[in-house]
Amino acid sequence: MDDLLTPPLVDIVIPVHSTARPLERAVRSALRASEGAGPGQCRVLVVAHHLREREVLAMLPESLRAAVTVFECENRGSTAAVPRNEALRRSTARYVSFLDSDDTLDPGAVTRWLGIAERRGSDLVIPFQHHEAARVDITPIIRPFRSARLDPVKDRLGYRSTCFGLVRTAAARSAGALFDEEVRTGEDQAFVVALYSAAQRIDYAPGLPGYFMRDDAETRVSTQPFSVRETTAAVSRLRRHTWFAGLPPELRASLALKYLRVNVLPGADTVLRAGTWGPGSVEDALAAVQDLLAFAPHVEDRLSSADRKAVALLRASAGAEELRHALAERRAFASPGALLTRNVRWVLDRQSPLRIAAASAAQMARYEFGRRRQAQRRA
């Protein structure tokens, strides 16, 4: 605990709630990620949640125990929101970087992000995120050739709601950005939106080194089955925050469209396909949809024809089979129904499905180009 009195530049925060977690791997990666940053500039902060400090230290070999600072937080809540918020309150560092105990950071990643933040004055550095299962993550869906001074609306930052490389601690506190401790999933939504709306400067660190999402966790919250109400709770609670009323209408619209396309309708689809669609599922999904449509003007106009059909069926309390078929149609992403809006006015809007698809393709091309260049350098 005395280490918290000597402020580093970066606190790499690793919440851990179970001795089954691969904490040693995460800590080793955090240390490698901060190599070259200079003595004392980066500190690995392990937050014990539902664990005692001695239990956490017992998870690490003797050689690593002196390299980390461990503190205990309250044993409440079932997600990482509680330990992350506690770390935000206690940190004395200029920046915080959150690392899930299941994941790892690439060697040199934190050093790279710190260089960007110090050179550019970033409040937020969004990292490249890659996956163990060879899945490419192209979020955020930014404008072509853009990596500096990102705009939350123009660069569609709402499509990235996890895995921030570096957050300026003072900016997070000033924005009132906290993780939602009342939801089972999506606890990062409130933190993200508050930051996007208030950060003075947001930058992107494309390509490697980045944040590595591991797929070998036995029980990862993001892969657990949830009801429609649980899936949509974090989004529905955004209106309760004091900063929400001050969000610009276009930011609200872009967020509403993202949540409808990526969270609410797919969440309902998952429940339907799992065979757990119950009597209250339609009501829960429709309540979330109606709430998001009220975020800003013309949200529904910017949905694809396929999405609007699914919304209409929810309003009509359609049967599970009919709704399942409609939600399958919206997953045919290259079809006209999934790409085009009913009103031609919105077909080429920045947040329209057609523009999102085009920007996503450009992001994928950018990723492939960068991957080939790195392969050539290694050769």
C-alpha cells in the first residue's frame, strides 16, 4: 500500500476475483508491456475482489510478488466494475490502463501508448485489439487514414466500448466516468460514454503492439448467457447519469444506433436461438428499443429495412418463430435489406448501415496492409 504514495506515470490495473484466473500470465505481460518506459514510470496494480491480499500473492511466484502492488476492495458486486472504480479512486498515477486478468498486453504496448499520450496530450489512447481465435477487431470504425484527434461521432467511437489502452486519470475524474456496478454485463458502457463526451483529445494506436483478448478463460462474463433484460440493462441506465443530458444529439444518435445494432437486437437474437425466449422477453426488448429510439431525433429512420422490420415485429408482439426469422435476415449483412434505409435521405448518412459497412471494409483493408508490412519487416 505504501507504493500508492509514490506516483508513477501509469497504473496498469488488473482486477482479480478468483484464484483460478491466470494472474501470473497477466502480470508478466504487464511488465513486458511497460519495458523501456523508464524506472518507476509504470506500476502494476492488482485489485483483489472477493479475495484477500495473501491469496493474490500466493497466485504469483516469489520473483513477481515484489513487482506488483496489491490492495483489497469491498466484496460487493459480481463484475469488474467495483475493483476498477476503486482503482480509479485510489490511483495517484497520471494515467490508468485496465487489463482483465484473462487477457494480456503485447510487449511494449504501454510504453507505446504512453509515448503517444505524452507527445500529443491525449486524454484517451484507444489500442488495437486482437484475439486469440484469429478474429479481427476493426473497432472503432474510424475515418480512413485517421488515428489522431478522433471525433466520437465522425469516427464512430461508440462501436468500441472496451479495452482502453490509456486513460488520463484526471480526465476520467473530471468527466465523472465510472463503471456501472448495478449490471451484470456492459458495466463499461457508462464509463465509455462519459469519456467520449468529455475528453479533450482522443487518439488511436493502430496495429501492434496492442491488447490481446485471450479465449481460454473458463468463465468469462462476456461469453455467459444473459436474458434480454440483463443484456440491455446497462444501455437503458445511461439516461440516469447526470452527464447524459449534456450529450450532443448526434452523439446520442450514433450511440443509440450502435446499441440497437450491436447490443439489443443481437441480444434478443441470442436468447431466441438459445431457446430461452420467455413471456417477458418481448416486453424487455421492446422497452430497450423504445428507450434508444428516444435518445435523439431520426434514430429509427437511420436503421436498415431489416432492423426496422425486427422492431415492428417486437411492437406487434410477434411470435418467436417469426421474430427469429426476421433477426436472421438482418444478419445477412451484404443484403439490400441489411444495408439500405427505407428513406433515401438516410442511405448515405454517416451512421447509416451502408456507410458503416464501407468504413468497416476500409478498416479491414488498413489492418491487412499493416499486417503485411509488419510481416515484410520481420522477413
